Amino acid sequence: MTEAPIRSILIVGGGTAGWMAATLLARRLEKQPVSITVVESPDIRTVGVGEATVPAIRDYFRAIGASDFDVMRATQGTLKLGIEFCGWAGPGTSFFHPFGLYGTSSRGVAFHHYWLKRRLAGDATPLAAYSLCTELAMANHVLPPPNKPANELGVFDWAVHFDAGLYARFLAVKATREHGVTHVEGTIDGVALDSESGNIASVSLADGRTLEADLFIDCSGFRSLLLGGALGIGYEDWIDLLPCDRAVAIPCERTSALTPFTRSTALPAGWQWRIPLQHRVGNGYVYSSRHVSDDEAVATLQSRLEGAPLAEPNLLRFRTGHRERFWHRNCIALGLAAGFLEPLESTSITLIQSGIERLVSLFPDRRFDPALADEFNRITTLEYARIRDFLVLHYYGNARTGEPMWDACRDLVLPEALAYKLRQFRSRGTMVRYEWESFQDPSWLSMFVGLGILPERYDPLADHFSGDQLDAAMSRMRDAIGKAIALSTPHATFLANNCSMKAA
């Protein structure tokens, strides 16, 4: 038993990061005498563009005692089976990054080696034809994964899209009403440090109130009031690897299909996202200010909306990268206060979630043993770097010739970990997996193949089967996928029956 347990936690900032932290911490610490307070300013507008997730978010829902459908009903949510990339491999092209496997492995050999063998023999069937998840998405259908798939062919997962503002509100209600979290409205105008330890002692509000705590969680957004401001932790900038530094977001009415996937469309100076919700469509243009002006970016996005705009353009400036440390003394930063990776693969909320879970697993006492912070910082630094490399691959592998931003991306000097991964795959389709990878082999495979990065040869163990044997097996796989699609449900119908507010 610790002699100096944490007695109070102050979370500075609400929004997605603050309320996710408050809700999970309250749930995990519910048997301990720890008070949790969230202080947020009603005057500060949240970024509110992170409306897409990855499947791990559903683990978070379970951890706070909420069902997937409860959250989706409260947030106008939809299902997400993956991301469609349009134009990244050249104008007019598209490919899909699914949350699922490709084909079935055999005799310890991954499926993509058998696919490569048949491709080299002249079989033009795309890899996507062996992904149930991809085929469902392209049909605008969904099929909740079975508890025990018959084989790897049926292994896939799903995430959600949701209204970020409604999500924060859902969590705030859950945290305050069910778990006793205190909510304070006020604008912070000062931070006091302890003269002996250098720890944060308190924050002061503009109305004269002072809030003290043992542990402080900085969810103050890009301002990073505590970690970056009061504690002076610097920032590692990755603009040399990821070219975009601005974004504009405009929600609009939905006039096209309610697709169960996010769409990312490459544009001359960046890319556009499309996130379908039940009540609207989220749209944004992430771009390089060195290649297009803010006014031009706004005009471009406005011209590409599928329906009437529902709000004024929300302009955002950012620096891709992260704080040099995420945990310093008695302060941990989450969300934008910790760092920013553009929403190309919907990782912003994932990084918040993993940061909270990491804090729980390394939860300190009031002595704040530096060893805990060291481990937290080591793992989080790796996690950011692994995601960064996955995003860099998207830009590096592009085939948009004649456009300055994209041409420069193909000439990037890659981080060695990514360069090594590429060399191994190009040589013989070898998939290299590092510690703290957020994206596993199928995700990397979808990007490699989608961008036209293919191995020179396949695993020779794939020659155990003849061409005719492989053709027959692959035909059976495609037939099995077709039969599963026939049993699936249109996305819109599934939502109406399970996830709309009327279905509550």
C-alpha cells in the first residue's frame, strides 16, 4: 500500500480528450478516494473535427460501461469499416484500407504471397477481392462480425464515426451523473508551481477561484497551458516529413449514400476527408500553406461539398509532431496538448485513449517516481513515431506527378525504421513489425499494394501449391465472400434498426 496516494485529479480542458480521461479514470478509480474535476472554459471553441475512429474505440466504450449502440445513438454515429483513398495512387484511382484480413494463410505462409504468385503468373484479380471487409464497404453493407469466424476470411472489425461535440457531451453526462466527476466552468488565467518540487500546485481562474490538485492532466488543446506553458516542455516538429500544416472543416447536408467508411481524396495541395454521420456529413481539407492559400483552400472545399453547408468554415493551424515529453513532474498531457498527427488514419482519438490507459497502468502516488514518467514517455514517443511513419508512407508512395507538394513527398528522406520496412517488403513481401505498432500487417499491406508498392518476388514456400490448386482455393474464397455479402444488411437499414435515436 502506498503511503501517499493521489487524492485529487484536475483535468484542464474538456472536449474529447478531457471527458474521455475523466470518464475512464472515474470508472477505474471508483473504489478509491480520489476526486476528479474537469475545468473548461465556455469561451474556448474546441477543434471538433475528429469524428472518425479505429476499432480500438469500442474497447473504450466497454471500459466505461457503454455499448456501441448507446454511443452511436447519442452521437448520430455510423459504422466505419475502413478508409477509401481516392487519387493517392494517381488521378482517377482508388483503393481501400479495411479493418480486416486478406484471404487465408496456409502452411505458415501469409496469403499475400499466394496472391503475388498468381499475379506474377498473369492473374489480375485485385487483392481487395479477398477482403470481406472491403467488399462489404464497397457495397454500402454491414455484417456484424461473428463471434467465431469459420476461418481468417471472416476476420474483420469495425469502428465508428460520430459527432465529436455530441460525444463529449455524452461522456460529460456519464462522468458527472454516474461517477461523481465535478465540472467547473471557468477561464484559466494563471498556473502556480510549488517552489520546492517544481510541480504544478494550482490553477487560478479569471473569476478569482483557485483549483488545487495532486495530479494535473493537460487537455487544453494546442495551447498546452500546463505542459508546454507552465512547465516549458518543448515541441518536436515533423513538418519535414508530413507536409500539411493547415485544415479547414465545413459540415454539410448529406445527399449521397450513407457509406460505412471514411473517404480521403487527394487534392493538389493536400487531401479532403468525408465522414458520413446520420444527421450530416463532416468535410475537411488538410493542406500545405506553402502550396495553397487559406482563401483558396476554403473555396476548394466549399466547391466540393455534396450538400448545403451547415456552418461557417472552421480554420485550423497546426504543427505535426509532439511534446518532447508527455509526462513531466505531476502533469500528463493528452490530445492536442500532447501532440498532433493529421487525421489521415483517424488516430487522434486513439492516441487519447492509449494515453489514458497508459496512465492507468502506470498510475503514480504523490511522490511521482520519475521511473513511471520515463516509461510513459518512452512508450508514447514510440507510438507517435510508428503512426507518423505509417502516415509518411501515404505521402511518399503517391503517384501524383507534376504537383509540387506531391513531387516533393516522393523525394522524402525516410526515417530509417520506415525505410527498412519498405526495403523488406519490396524484396520479398516480408512484413516487419515493430514494438508499439498501432497498425498491423494487413493495414500496411493495404497501403503498399494500394500505392503500387509490390515485392520483387514471393515466399518460395508458396510453391507448395500448384497454380491450379491456388486458382481453385482463391475461387472458393471469392465465392465465400459473395455468399457473406448476400447475407449482409444495407448500412442505412442497420443504423435505422439499431443505432438511430428512434431505435433507443
